[in-house]
Amino acid sequence: MKKKRGYVILYIITILFTLAAVSTLIPQAIVSKPCLLGYNAHCPFTPIGTILCLGMAGYLCVLRKKRFTEHE
């Protein structure tokens, strides 16, 4: 499998979206407003933000596989 130019950049962005999704779930005591799940999370839109970040990471995985690889 040969990787085209831009593959590494999309791979790094995929990792960043995945880390962002995980970071939305982290509880923080200094947050003034609870998230939609009922606890004080890093992101006040925790389930929505997590799903959006994971959706973008998944989309980038599919995009990388279809457009940025060649089978020899």
C-alpha cells in the first residue's frame, strides 16, 4: 500500500480529533455549569462534542483510506 502526499497530515488531524473527543469527557471541579450528562466536564456539551469529534475522526479515517492510499 502506497501512501499519497497529505496522508500524514490527515493522520495527525485524526489523532487530534480523537484526543479532543477524550478531553471533552474529563471532569473538572472549577467548571460552573454541569454538562448534559450531569457532571462538571471539561466541555459543557459533552455528549454532543464527543460524538462530533469522533465522527470527524472517523470521516478522516475513511477519507485517508479511499483517497490517500494506492494498492500496488
